[in-house]
Amino acid sequence: MGFLDQIAKQFRGEYAYTPELVLKEMREKGIKIRVRGLTKSFGGLTVLKDLDLDVYDGETLCMLGESASGKTVFLKSLAGIEHPDSGEIYIDEHDVMNAPPRQLYEMRLGLSMQFQQGALFESVSALENVQWPLVMHATVSPQEAEDRAAKDLVSVGLTPDMHWKLPSLLSGGMQKRVALCRAIVERKALILFDEPNAGLDPIKCAAIDNLLLRIKKQFKATLIMNTSELFTAYNLSDRIGIIYRGKIVEIGEPGSIKSSKHPYVDEFTRKSKEFLPQILAYQEELASWEGEKVDDGRRDSEHLGKTTGGF
Ligand SMILES: Nc1ncnc2c1ncn2[C@@H]1O[C@H](COP(=O)(O)OP(=O)(O)O)[C@@H](O)[C@H]1O
Ligand SMILES: [Mg+2]
């Protein structure tokens, strides 16, 4: 959209944009998303409490926190799906809190999201679920959409015989991986993941982390990921944010959040010390995968199985 068009829409009150001074500061500092004072209650329950956060362009930010701490509500708020009671969310030039539905639709074309519960289409196959965003947005030919979807599915260990099955015929873990593939298939500049590898066995978990690591390195996308998996957080993040009762109580590089005195962070760092040797071994394992061409899912999972099966 041209600049004049943008001004006209703003003037008519149709669209809501990030205030110019804020946008200037965001661009100078390389900030893609700015959140200030975000608050959301359901009835008497306050889920997000005055939450502030800056997300830098191209970073991978893992949000860790106990269950019901507000991680999902926060992620959905970024995508404009959940509507907080007050606060500010700016994603690039979009003022998400005040954007009308049409603008939210345009804003969402720049991002994709993997939902915690999958949210797959039940009446079409796994492959069709994954290729759907490419087909819907007609960014590539139907054949290429199918090829790309199949390749991503294979790289998380879903062999071609699984591709045409309906989601209901796949296990919970497989459905999770299909949902993940659907979120990444377009290689959007901003991808939101809600527990991408929760409940998966370590080998599948490693295959997913590996794919995410490749996306992070090759496409320089901004990734925000809710996770409860310590290994994933440690190995994929540029920063880890700890969310506790609706606020970010600590944020920093994986190695730097240790100094916090917050009881939840303290428990988190104690656990991470316990697992440090495995985390480092896993890090090496993932690093050795960098740049490797993946064209065969069996090879992917076999390789990971050999070296990470000991967890
Ligand atoms: N639509 C909703 N209506 C009522 N309560 C909700 C709704 N969505 C989330 N909650 C509540 O908000 C709290 C935080 O939820 P959520 O963000 O899903 O937590 P997390 O993802 O950290 O486990 C929970 O107590 C949950 O029950
Ligand atoms: Mg959640």
C-alpha cells in the first residue's frame, strides 16, 4: 500500500497505524513488535497484567512459564485473535489493538501461527492441511505447494505413506507435527508457535528443533515460541522470556537469566543446571545438522535416533 493511501485510510479512521514516533524508534532499534501495558482478564481472573515486551527483528524468543501463566493468551493477542482489555501492540506499522478486521487480515498475511491444539482441518489430508496456506495465498504453483508441504512433513519424520491420511487417523504427536508444518510452510517473516513439541518423544522433539533451527538460520524469520521444553528453549533461543502470572518477570539470553532472584526463574535455572550436560550435547547434535539437505525423513529420524536416543 502506498504512503498516501495509508494516510488516507488513517485519516478516514479505517485503519490504525503505529504512531510515527514509535515506529521511528522501533526501526532504529530493530524492533519488530512492541507491547506495552497489555492487560487481559476473563471474569475475575486477570491473565495478562501490564505486560511489556520488545521483540527484535529476526530473533528467536522462547516464552517459558508454568501452565495457565498466560502464554497462549499472549500469543493469540499478538495475532489479533484474542482481544486484550488495554495496552498497546504494534507489529511493524500495524496498531493491532485498534486495527479493524480488514487490517488485521492484512497484518496476518505477514505472519503464521501454530496453535497449541493444532486446529487442523479434519476433512482433508495431512498434506492438504500443510499446503493449504500456499494454495490459499496462491504464492506458488499447486505442484510446488504439494512438493514443499511433502518435504516439510518428511523432515519432521512423517513418511509419504502418512501424507494422505486424515488428521483423525494420525496420532496426537503426528497431528502436532502436521500443525507445525502448516505454520512454517510459507516461511513467513514472523511465526508464532504455541508449544510446538510438547508431549513428543525426544527423537521427534529433536527433529522439530532441527527444522526450526534451519528455518531460523536460513530465513532469518522472527520466531516467538511458547514452550515448556527446556532443551528447546536453550538451544533455539536468542532470548528466553519467563512469563509468570501474566507478566514477563525475566528476559535475556539463555545464559544470562540465571542471576534473577525470582522464585520461578530460580527453579528454572536450577533445573537447567541439572540438565546442562545433556543440553550441551544436544546443542552439538543440532549444530551438526546445519545446512544439511534433508530429502528423506527416515534418514532424518534415524540419524537423530542414533545420537539423541539416550535422553
Ligand atoms: N477464553 C477464555 N475464557 C476464560 N478463561 C480463559 C480463556 N482463555 C484462557 N483463559 C484462562 O487464562 C489463563 C491463562 O491461559 P493460557 O494463556 O492458555 O495459559 P498457558 O498457555 O500459559 O498455559 C488460564 O487460567 C485459562 O483458563
Ligand atoms: Mg498454552
